[in-house]
Amino acid sequence: MIGLWAGFVAVVVWGVSRLFPSAPDGGPTAALAERFAAGEIDTDTYRSARDELIRTGRG
């Protein structure tokens, strides 16, 4: 009986975690694009950082 309840709780926790993800999934390039869209960085900074991310394989 305890195993049944543990399984039920595990399924509920998994389902809630899927409904409300803790962080957006997009990586550093998406974060950089969001900062650019919000006006936090200028065009030259955006392009430079994006090119660096792509060059290093992190973007």
C-alpha cells in the first residue's frame, strides 16, 4: 500500500514539474536575444557576444 502511494505521489510531482517548468530552456543564445530585445544591450554587443558563443560552440 505504501508503494502505491509513493508511486502516486511520484507521478503527481512529475506531472506538476512538467506543467510548470522551473527555467526556460533556450540556452545562452536565447538569453542573449532576450537581453537584446529588452534593450539591455546594443546591436554591436549583441552581435559580438552571439558570434563568440557560436565560435566557441556554446550557442
